[in-house]
Amino acid sequence: MNWTLVAAVPPLVMLAFLIVTEWVPMFPFNDLAAQPVRRRLFAAAINYPVMALLIAVLFAVDVTVSTLIATVLCFTVVAGNINSWWFPYFTGRGNADMRRNWEREYGRTLKLLPTDGHVVTPDAQHLVVTAIAWAMLITGVGASVHVL
């Protein structure tokens, strides 16, 4: 099995998922009315080329250094996801601005986790993002172990 090619798949899945969920209205899974186009364009300019496409290309190149760099980037994606969603959810740490932003952008979206007593609660869309991010990291670690 070519682990670097396997590791290139989850970032492409992430890219496709982000494009669809950020541009195709699927309420209550997403709430595009709550997210201005300008903000979505800004997020797309950062997330699409860096978080997904660059990581996929670095894995596909199948060189030790590129695989290791891609895996480090996968760690940063997971760390950002934990910091943005799971740390505030489980610790209750956050501020009023964070809560207002969450209410405005995700307050009406589908939640599968309890919301009471939490500053922010990952919605269904972000549960999928979390799963894909972990798939990126796990396959990235597998690819890194394989190339070393």
C-alpha cells in the first residue's frame, strides 16, 4: 500500500467538504445566511490552498521531507480544531465574543452534542470536519512512519 497516496485522500475530502458546506445551503446542517460571503471568501483563501490542497500535494509528492511537512501541517489542523471547538466545549473556557460569534454563525445549525452549559458546541458540520482532520492526521502519521 502506498501510504503517501492514501494520506493525500483525506485532505482532498476536506477540501471538497469545505467547498460544499461553505457554498451550498443545506440548512440546518449549515447556515450560510449567518455567514457573510466576504467572510467565507476570506476563509476559503486560507483554508482551501493551505489546509487541504497543499497537504494533499505534499503527500502525493512522496518525498520524505514533503511527507513529514504535510504531517506537521495535519497536526496543526487537528490542534486548531481542538483549540477552536473542543477545548472551549469541554473546559467551558471562552468569552462573550466567542459566544456571540458562535450564536450568530452556528446557533441555528444541527447539534448532536449537548449545548447546555457550554460556551460553544461543535455542530454536526464541525463534527465531520473533526473526523476528517483526524483522518488526515492518522494517515499522515502512517505515511510518515512508512517513509522513515
